[in-house]
Amino acid sequence: MPLHVPPAPAPALRSVLTALGSPTAVREARTPSLRAAQGPATAELPLPVHVVDEITPAGVSAARLAGWRFLIRCGERAVAAAETRLTPDGWAFSHFFEGPYIASTQRALRQAESLAQPCQPRLLSFPGLYMLTLWLHGDITADGAGGHPEAADILIPLAPAPPGIASHAAHRVADLLPVLTLRATPAPLPPLPPLLGSPA
């Protein structure tokens, strides 16, 4: 099923293209693959990055939009990613990066294309768990900048996933959230031992 990729804000895309055209920005990036790339680079597959700051027993607190990520392609392969963030003056380029995110995102998107139902791809980050997921939102007409995970939406943890959570295993939000809630809820502290000389 084709993915319905939400359009990125024009200023966000423009800021990435400007950075790609800047020898200084590319040279200072900690991305050897991008610095060594031959030929023109393009920004594609914009994905809104939503962040969940807190997971409670009742479920996910509202997800907030933190930025947009683009895959940077040179020739036939993606060599890096670019992130933008929202500033008081609007969307601005943040940084280039590479690493397992690139291949893992491409693999998760291929998984999403094999699903029967249409969906809108996004990224959903759980900073408290050091986990990033591909969030497949069921409402393909929704504004990519808003909304929250619905029970029937699909989450695909990207690599590297936290211990005990398999990367690239697709889960319904309703099934994965209880697991994440247990991970995010601190265990109660054991009772303190009685003080010496005090009754137990």
C-alpha cells in the first residue's frame, strides 16, 4: 500500500536545501558519507518528529511536534539525514547526521509499504526510553504536525531498540503502550531497614 507522506513545511525544506548548498555546513557536519558523496544531494521523505515526554499508566501524554527529518540521497542511496527544528523565527536547519537511523528508517518504510491499510508515516520518539519508532498513523488526511497515537495505529521500533523490544517488529499502539508504560514507570523503592537500636 503506498504511503501517504505528509508534506513538510516549505521553510523547513528550504532550510535543508540551503544547508546542502553550503560547503561550510556540509564540511562541518559529522557525516563522512555526506562529505564524501559525489554529485548533487537531494532531500526527500520528510517525516515529522513527534516526542512523547511522559508515558503514564493511563497511556501516552500528548505527542508534541519537535521537528522534521529528511533523508539525504546522493545518487541511488541515502547517505545522511537532516533535521530541522522550530524556532521563534520559524523552521530552521538543525544538523546533518548518519548512523543506523538511515538504514533502519528505510527498512521500516519498506515494511509499512507491505501493510494492507493506507497510513501516514511519522516518527515518534520516547526520550525516556531512548527509543525512536516509525509511527504509521491511520488518518492519511491528518495534518502531519498534529494528532496523537491512536489505539489502532502501528509503531515499528527503529534500530537500535531498547533491550527487550525487538526492532522492526510492528505493534499496534494498544499492544505496545502497556509494555512501554511498564518500562517508563520506576519500580517502587524497597523499604528502608530499621535503624540500629530502634524496634523492628
